[in-house]
Amino acid sequence: MKQQIARLSPHQNGKVFAVLMALGSFVFLVPVMVMASFMAPSESTPSAFMFLVLPVVYLVLGYLTVAFGCALYNLMFKSIGGIEFESEASDA
């Protein structure tokens, strides 16, 4: 059965994606901070402040972009239709 997604919740999707972005940033941030600490001159080590700020920046920007994208999708749905997917009932 083909179905269309009629509405995406901007706030809920934004929250989920923002948290995933913030947590996912640590996957890249930790190795980069470790490498930077070994490569930096001894008098200038990488700031722990950046280690805290970058995940927050990812969180805020992730929320804003997804919330904006969902709101735009909701506006465009009326004129161009939505994302289609096919589903079937399981016998479980």
C-alpha cells in the first residue's frame, strides 16, 4: 500500500537530529583534539573550550536546519505532494 507523509513535526525532528548531531560530533572531535594536542607547539595547546563549544554549535545548527526543513516540507506538501513509501502488513 502506497502512503504519503503529510506532515513532519519540526520541533520533535529537530530535537532528535540535534542530539544525534551533538553526540556524533564527538566521533570526529575527540580524535581531532588528540591529534591537535600532539601537533601543536608546547606553548599553545588546543583549548578544552572548543571541545565543549563545537558540540553545542552542532546541536543548535542541527536543530535549526532540520526544523526549517520540516516546516518547508509541510508548506510544500500542499502543492507538490509528499514523500511516498510503500508498506505492507506483517503476519506477526
